[in-house]
Amino acid sequence: MVLCRCDCGKEKLIRLGHITRGVTVSCGCIQKQATSERSKTHGMSQDRTYHIWHAMVQRCYDKNHHAYHRYGGRGIYVCDTWHKFENFLKDMGTSHPKLTIDRIDNNKGYYKENCRWTNYHTQARNRHNNTLITFKGQTLTIADWSDKTGIHQGTINKRLRLGWPIEDVLCKPIREHRPYRKSIS
């Protein structure tokens, strides 16, 4: 037996015959590294993009996921090729820290032509339960019409609930609030 120091710095007793015949070439660290490399598929399990992909698959297929009813429960699916992370990564690339995966048409599944990386603001305006208003050939969400017209979203919502015509909802000026005056008699 010979006390040897491996390139990694670890010391270990090894049979001299194993060293001379080339049976032993390290303390075991080379085999551990080779096994780790063989079992590694993409090496991105700690990456933000991987977590986004994993959450996407879960909400579409895991019936115990808290959001399943809004995704898999209403028929939203992940295309077959994206069931492997590497294929998703090849099609979509990595995510920027402030971007998230978004389906262009929220009634369709996750696949290359229907997905994009977008910010939270854009994604919030692309939800399936947003109210869309079409006026003069333009279809926008209430939030978008609010930005465009300067009319508060709550006011637009209230006018819609009251059954106002769309032109009045979006074009009628907001009445100024006058302070209540108690008449003195």
C-alpha cells in the first residue's frame, strides 16, 4: 500500500500494483465527475429559464398545481417537443430577468408560434379574463383604453355595467365633482 496524493489534493492509501498497472488513476474524484457529467442533461436546473419552463409544464399537467384550473383544466397544453427542456430552450432562448413566458393567444397552448418573452405589464394586459372593447376598428383592454383616453378604468367599468353605448363610455367627458352644499334656509 502506498499513500498517494491525488491532483484534487485528497490523500488515499492505494495498492502499488493498481498504480503501476494504471487501474487506479485518482482517489475516485474522476469517476464521480464522469458520473455527474453523464447524468447531467442540460446543466440549467438552477437557471431562471428552467424554472419558468418547469412551472409552465406543471400548471398545464399537474392537477394539484394551484393554477391548474386556469391552464390544463381549461385545455391549455404544452406542445410535445417542449416536454423536453432542451427543445424549449432551443426555440425560445433564455429569459431576461424581467421577462416571462406569454402566450399570444391565451386560448391556445404553449408552442413556438404562440409564445414570446414579455414583461409583466404586457402579460397582465393579455389575460383571458380581460374585457376587450372594440371601438373604431381598434380592440383594446380597459386598461389600454384608460391609458389612451385618460378616463379611469373604474369609470369605464362602471359605464359598461350601466349599459352605456361604447362611444359614450370612451368619449364622454367626466363630469366634474362639485362639492355638496347644504342649503341654508
